[in-house]
Amino acid sequence: MSEALTRILDYACVFSEKIDRCRTTPVNATDWEDAYNRLNRFRERYLREKSYLVPLKLRRFVRSLRRRPSSKRCSTSDK
């Protein structure tokens, strides 16, 4: 896996974990604000790194995000 894709996946994982936490705990505005901030960092990282990704790897990455539940998205065996 390329370094650019690994960095993007790290940010995606952090965001996914926060969303999972928000879904399972009582409503807390600061948790949702933190999740939104993590989403923004993920987006910014993606925009910075996408020029370094091979188009085929980028398509596979997007497809994998759509198919896998967030708990499996962040497993260390995928990296």
C-alpha cells in the first residue's frame, strides 16, 4: 500500500472510530463537534494526498469504504 493511501486511511479510521462512539453513547455536542473536525482533517488529508495516489488504488479505496463496516475498516490487518 502506498504511503499516501496509508496516511489517508489513518485519518479515515480516526473519524470512523469517533462516529462509532457517537452512535453508541448519549448525545454529547462536543463528541459530534470532534467527529466533524476529524472529518474535516480526513478531507484535507485526502485532498493533499490524492495527487500521489494511483487511480486504480484510489478507486479500490473508495469502493472499500462503501462496502466495509467502520469497525472492519480500521483493523490493522488491512494495512
